[in-house]
Amino acid sequence: MEYRKLGKNGPLVSVIGFGSWAVGGGGWEGSWGFQDDRLSIQSIRCALDAGINFFDTAPAYGLGHSETILGKALKSNRNNVVIATKCGLVWDTEKKITKDVSYASVIQQAEASLRRLDTDYIDLLLVHWPDNATPIDETLLAMQKLVQDGKVRYIGVSNFNIRLLNKSLAVCHLDALQPPYSVLRPAAETDLLPHCLNNGIGVIAYSPLASGLLSGKYTTDSRFTPEDWRSRSSWHIRQGLQKNLARVEKLKPIASELRITLPQLAIAYILAHPALTSALIGTRATDHILSLLPASEIKLSPSVISEVRKIAFEAFTP
């Protein structure tokens, strides 16, 4: 497993990270469906045994459940792992999720995350989504206070465009950006990734397999259960699904020629970008993890990277 430094002064993290979105289980609006907690813990420990030391979660994933499971699974290895969680999404008694990155709320959310993760500190705290109702300097002030108090070690943002990223950098240095980035969603390459590279900001890519579309296991007849958020995603149903799978078909011959799997090609492609620190794989079973790990060792030639990039941007619609 390769390890890269997170930003200018951050820790070394595995180039493949464990994404804990699905670990949150069912019963909330962003659910992937039912998930057995025992399998989640097995998967987390399998990842740890395989050399993955970077684990990403968020309070909103399962409305606290993902953090609780991750904390339980990593308790005995806490000093050997890097845990990232987020702030900015809160929920009420009806399980309705709303944005709140106000000063007091960020402090409260971090305290709650510390309790659920059963730890004294959060390695990396990210703003989950921008919130136009609160000035970014107020949010970052709260995050800096958490760093000063020793409750958070590094800070960053997720889902920020270049304008919001620059507004944030005008307030303080950020250690990480977490954008969506994949062969099917390559927009980050145009401005965000070069900007982060030039400013010493680590980049953690989420959905490198486009939430399963690059797994190679779906067809135009595939359907998702009502509890799976993808059943309501324009990228995963009807014409959106057809268009994306048509793009996937163009990638399969490249993977076949290289004698690697389609998911391995997809992950190796984004890891080839010099700005990338880690790619988060959202897995729910140990065999998924083991099948994707070889991507961390695959070095694509410049000609292959160029070929994949051409496919990505020819078909890309923001």
C-alpha cells in the first residue's frame, strides 16, 4: 500500500481510504439500504489489516450510526489510523437533515462526533457542504477553535467549488478538500485539483467508482431498492443510467487490455493525478475491499491516462 502526505503538514494516509457512507445503514434519506453492523466491522478491520489507515465518515451517515460503528471497530487501533469526519449537516426528531455551519453548531457537532467515535480527537474535520446562511469565516473560526483546544488536528472542506475554496483560503490554510472525482465525473481536474496542488492542499476523492456505476456490475435493466438513494438519482435511473453505462462500455476494452478490472482502472486513473492524496472506496463487504486494493499498485502509462481522460471529457456533462 502506498501512503501520501495529506497537504503541507498532515499525516501520511493510504492512497486508498475507507469510505463509511454505506456503514450508516438504513432508515435515513441518504441510505444505501440495510447494512449488517457485523459485516461493517469485519470490513473495517479487513481494510485495516490490508494496510488502509485512512477512514472517512460523517455524522449524517446513518444519523450518527456510521461514526459509532467506526469508533467501535477502530477503538483498539486508534493511534494507528487517521479518522476524518464532517460537520454541517444536522437532523431533527423526524430525521430531516438540514445544513448548519454556525459557530455554536460546529462546536456542538464536533463534540457529538467525539463521543460517537469514542475518541479524544478527530484527525481531520471537514465542512460537509457549504451553507450560504453562514459566512465561511464564522465556520472556519469554530474549526480553528477546535484545533486550538486539541479536539481536531486538521481541517478542510468538502463539495466546495473554486470560488468557495478561495474564500476559505482567504481566512486560513486548509489541509484538505474532498470533492467528487471519477472518470464519469472529472470536472475537478479542470480547476480544483491544480489549485490544491499549487496551494499544498490534500485532495481526498469521494465516489471514485461513481457510486457503483464504474463497478461493471450494472446494466440498463438494473434497479435499486426504494431505500437506496440511487433509486432517486438521475445518474442511476432511466436515461441517466443508460448514458453513463454507455460511457462505461468505452472503458472496458482498456481495462481488458491491461488485464485489470474496470474498478481497478477507474481508481488507478484518479490516483495518477499528482494532486490526489487518497481515493475513498465505499465498501460493504471484505471481498470488495480485497478486489480493489491492487489499484493502489497500478501505474498507468501516460498514453493510457490520455486515452481514459479523452473518454471522460468527451462524454462529460457537468
